[in-house]
Amino acid sequence: MLWLMADIKTSTGARAASAPLARTDSLSRIEGAVEAEFIWGQSAVLRDLRRRSNSAAQSASNVLLVGETGTGKGRLARWIHRLSPGHQAPFIHFDCAAISTTLFETELFGHERGAFTGAQSRRVGSAERAKAGTLFLDEIGELAPGQQAKFLRLLEDRTFERVGGSTLLRLRARVLAATNRHLDPSSAPQVFRRDLLHRLSVITLRIPPLRERPEDIPALVEYAARRMEARTGNPILVSPAGFRALTRYPWPGNAREVMNLMERASVCWPHQELDADLVRRLLDAHDLDPAPRRLLQRSDLPTGLPQVVEACGGNISQAARLLGIPRSTLRYRIRSQLEGPPPAAPGRSGP
């Protein structure tokens, strides 16, 4: 399968100053043909990542995806699944950071009817639902030591039991894992097991941040602009000076931040040329207000997450970026604070 680059040939001086970005693809075609923003670019490091990702997709080995927040680890995982022999089987996303300790085994392994209070029917867990497809372990670095032991046993034995059951089931799926941290087994405060790291990282793919490949920014900006135009119907114009300003910006939020900025431009400044001055205004407006940052310094932050969201104007995505955690994790933690702890399920002993 070819890595599609469409007709993107933009550089900082390749487009006329006031020419709108060509609306040649519908949103469905753009997103259907290309699922991952990280492929938009031709830097040497990105070409190497595409080559290695294609090779990894054809193997059954475990793959560890490493990259900063917003680099596209989840999309790379889906891309590898799409190119793999098991692409017709399910792709199951398991967010390690969003699952509470008490529900961890039920979500991963499933449970039998009557396994605990409230278990009125059998539940199939993620490991079983993945069938012969892909089990994607997102935010693997957030696992507690006890959870790491259970994952290690799953990967070593390739078998598991539903909570409350005795039937031994086989893990048929290939495993992909992702982290935005350096999983150094000797680091504190949360030690990551060396044996589990070795099991997960048979193949390691690192997605470089945008600041390490600024030559890819114009193509990514154009892709993001075309996608937002297809979604909103508002054309986005970028001048050569605007492209240069966007290329100089360090993009701490990486590809996700590019998409967010282009959406803001499409909604707030439709039909206007993004020159250097307007790009600076966009980036200034893109920065978060200081109020949420003050909340981050409060000692009661774990019980003050709703206040962080309120300080961000109710924007869950913006609050999650500020806190440095996935949006799904923030939603789960807020819900847990408001609803209280869930009922406990019996534990499954690790090795």
C-alpha cells in the first residue's frame, strides 16, 4: 500500500499570497484515505518512520509507540492495524490511564455472571473482543505495579480468564502499546518493570515532534486547513509569510495543536488571508489564560478538576492539554470525583 501524499507540494513560497487552498477532496475522502496526520511530510526522519511502520505492520511482534502528546500515536496504531494481515478483525483501544484499579481486570479480561455484586450477565473484556485483530494499550506508562504484573502475565502466557471464571482463554490479538514518557525501569516515582518493557518493545517506533522536523510543518498545515475547510465550508488562505511564521513556531502540542489552530482560523477568521500578523494573533489567542495555570499549583488539584475545566471556559480539550493528560482520562477522573468510587471487583492475582 502506498503512503498517500495527494498533491501537497507546499513550501513557504510555493503558494500565491492570496490563493485559497484547493478544495479538491471531500472530508470523507481525506479522512478515509489518510488516517494519520503524521504522514504528511517528506523529512528524512518521517520517511524512515513510514518505512519502519509498514514493516512492523506485516509482523505479529509487539510494538511500542513513543512520542510526545499530540504526535499521533493513536493514529499510527490504527494505521499499523489497517496495514496488518488482521486488518479485518477489530481494533480495540484500551486506555490504561482512564481505567480505575477496581475495574481494570473487568475491562481487560471481562467477567462472568455473578462474579461480583451487580454482575448480572457475562461481560467480554478488551483482550477477548480484539479477537485476531489489534489490542492497543494506550498510555501504558500510567500502569500501577500490580497492573503491570497482570499485563506481563498476559503477554508471556497469551492466556487469561474472565473475572469469576475458570475457563482459560487465549489472547489472539497482536499488541501495540503507546506512551508519551521515557519508560526507564530505574526512574522514580513510578517504576516500570524491565521485563514488561522488553516484552512490549520488540519493535519500537518513535514519532518525532514537529520541532525536530520543521520542514514538514507546511504540508501538515495545508492538510489541516483542507480538512477544516471540508468540515466547515470556510476556505483558509495562508500567505508565504504566514507559512514562515507557522514554521518557526515550536508546536508543543504537535499535530494535534496544528489541527486545533486551523479549526480556530476556519471558524474565527474565514475567508481571511493568514499573514504573519494574523498568525501571531492566532497563536496568542491559542495560548491558555493564566487562571487555569494558577489552579494547577493548588494542593487540592485531584479534587479540583471541574474548576480547571470551568477556568478553561468549559472546554474539556483545552483543560486536558493544560493538564497534560488525554481528554478521555480527564472526563473519567471528573466523573469519578462527581459520582464517587465504583463498586470493587475481586482481584486476579498476578505472577
